[in-house]
Amino acid sequence: MLDLHCHILPGVDDGASDPEISLRMAAVAADCGVRHIFATPHCNTRSQQKNFRDRRLIGAFRALQTMLDEAGIPVTILAGAEVLARGHFEEHLAAGDFMTLNGSRYLLLEFYFDEEPDYMEDCLRAVERRGLTPVVAHPERYFCVQRSPELAQRWAEGGRVLQLNKGSLLGELGPEAFETAALLLRRGAVSVLASDAHHFLRRSPDMLPLLDCLARRFPEADPELLLRVNPLRIAKDQDL
């Protein structure tokens, strides 16, 4: 499996706070069959570390891979970011400040939970004008999508990639997120499932509960497609 969305890079956001936690997260992922993790630190936030593309950030990805190799953990780190659409978003986009997923055309994009649909659409189109394909992180958590799931359905029909969070389908992120995620999954609007892990215990990268949930509650879903084939195609900059 490949985990497309994970806050495993140490000391850069609200995910892994230090290298030891990163190593334990990677070990949990490896134990359940994850072999590639897209490290996607929060980017363009109000925090002190904006996590734009620079030598420091690129060096952090490489340092994490070195740590995993030295620890004998069979996980490959792929660089990326979870970009928050806010502030001077289009200016940073034009400047090439954002890390795409493994250097591909795919950009992992998130919004404030209470964001307005018109602003979301403007940002999605701005990404596309740059020749990139937006991967919408956890659409099931946005209030406007919870009210009108058809909004995310239209995104998918328009070629935008929808990535659901493991925790939403497990009921860990509230009933609204679960119901919306279940609806989008059953309608075939979802291309990727990911952990959005922040720790090795809470919101962990362990995919086994998700696989069990899919088998029991969503037999129409294709775990191979959602957890391996499509994430691998994104990593290789291929069409889904």
C-alpha cells in the first residue's frame, strides 16, 4: 500500500513532533503493509513554518529517509505537502512555492472547514490553470460538502481527485464526516484513501482497521484501487 497523506515529517507541523515519533509511525505503517508514505506537512498556514519548497524542507525529507534506512524500516518516503488554500495562495502557486506529490502534477490541497464553495472553486481552477491536478484532501470534513455532497461529486466528475481520510470512515471524525465519506465512497466519487496520520497512537498510519471496515461495510469499494493503484499512479505522474 501507499499512504498518500501523512504528517510523518518531524518537527514541522502538528504531526510528528520529533524523529522518534516519526520512526514509530513508519514502523506501524510498515507492519500493516504500507511501503511508501507521502510525507505531506501542512503548508501555507499561519504557523511560523510555512513549509514552502526550499532547501530546508527538501533536506528534511532526505534526513527522514536516512533515519528509516538506518533503522531498517522498509518504507520509502515520497515528498509532498498539504497546501492550505488561504492568503496569497495564487501568488505562491504562481511562484512555484508548493511541493506537489513526488514532483508530479498532483497537488494535495485543503481548505478551512467552513470555507465557501465559490472560493474553493476559484482555487481549484487556479491550480488547473497552472497545469496541475488538485487532490482535494478530506472533502468529507468540509461543512459545505457535508450539507451538499453533490459539490464534491461534481469535483470528481470534473477531474479533481478526492482523497478520503481513514478516520472519517472509521467514525473517528464525527458522524457528519462519516456519513459524507460513506456517501461519496458508495457513489464512486473517491479516488484515494489515506491515513492523514499525525502520531503512532492517535490518528495513526495503521491501515488494518480501514481494510476491515471496507470489507465489512463497503464491499463495493476496491481497496487495491484506492490504496495502491491510484496512489502509485499519482507517484508516477500518471492519469488515474
